[in-house]
Amino acid sequence: MVGRMTLVSVNVGLPREVAWKGRSVSTGIFKEPVQGRVTLRKLNLDGDRQADLSAHGGAEKAVYVYPAEHYNYWRGELAGMEMPFGMFGENFTTEDLAEDAVNIGDRFRIGTAELVATQPRLPCYKLGLKFGRDDMAKRFLSSGRTGFYFSVSREGDVGVGDAITLIDRDPNNVRVPDITGLYVSKRYSPAEVETLNRATRVPALPQGWRNYFLERQEKLG
């Protein structure tokens, strides 16, 4: 992490019905920047909701974070497309807080709230809906620019311009991209096996991820 980690946009939105491939889809991916202080609670920001709670939201996905620096990459990839902050469905757009500098389990203070990094984002088809491109979810995952989720360990209020302060580093040193890499890898290298073993020991990693990795451990024998 270099420079001053900063919250540059706070984005919220309520689920809406959208026509997609001949059917109506309910999605909360449409987020708009908001000004002023916003209350952050255990499950989400005030004014924000998720549509499909089986895949989105919940305490371990209370806040979705996306680095502002990735927008330049995507503007190059998707020339001509308008990309205001919140375009990826993120709640927090940040500066100087890249995925590869964040360990799962790291604790941060933003405003008066405290948060814990829990997992990368795995895109679903609704990202394609948002961008109007069937290939968007695949491109998003392969780019490595996934962003990540926070759980909320202390409720508080946040706002644009708030400093993001690292208050505790998880000692297992499993970075956000390590989880994504373990997910997409079909055959693990010795280094990935070692990362896999560390990942199963991270208390902040959601149980679904832990179960997935424990299953893969068993298959390795």
C-alpha cells in the first residue's frame, strides 16, 4: 500500500427490475454515488440493498470494494463506455488499496466504522447485464481486477475523503488474489498447495470458501 489510502466514492442503490434476454431480472448492481456521511451497518450501507441474497449481501459481503485505479484499465478495454464510480456495483471506490496489498482478515478503519477483508468478488451474469456484454464476467475474472468484500466489525459512518487505515494485519498472509488464483487453478503447484493450507486457517475467510478449499485438500490426499 503506497500513498494515502482514501475512500473516493460511496455508492448505494436499491434493487430494480431489468429486462435481460427476454426476461425480467431483479438486481442491486446499479449503484449511484452519494454525498455526505452514510451510516454503515452490519449488513450494508443505509440506502443500499442486494436482490439475490443467496449470492450477494450478508454479513460477509456487507461492503463491496473496488479500486479506482482499475477504471483506467477498463476504459482502455471498453472504449467509449461511460464509467462513473459505482459502475462495477461497488459500494466503496478506493484509492491506493489494491487487492494484492490486502490479506484476507486484514482489519481497517474508515470513518468511525471498522471493517474486515473477507473474500474476492466472483462475478455473476449480472455484471454482463450491467455492461451489456455477455463476455464481461469472464473478462472481469481473468483480469484479476476483482475487488473484494468487507464485513463490518464495528458499525459507524463513512464519507468521501475518509482515510482508510490498516489497524491489524492477518498473520496468515493470504492475499485477495491468492483466493482468486486458488479458485481458478485446475492443478495446484507446490506453492499453491502451501497457500491453500494457509487459506484454510484464516478465521475471516467465509465458511463456504473454507469448505471448498478443504474439499480440494482432501482430493490432494
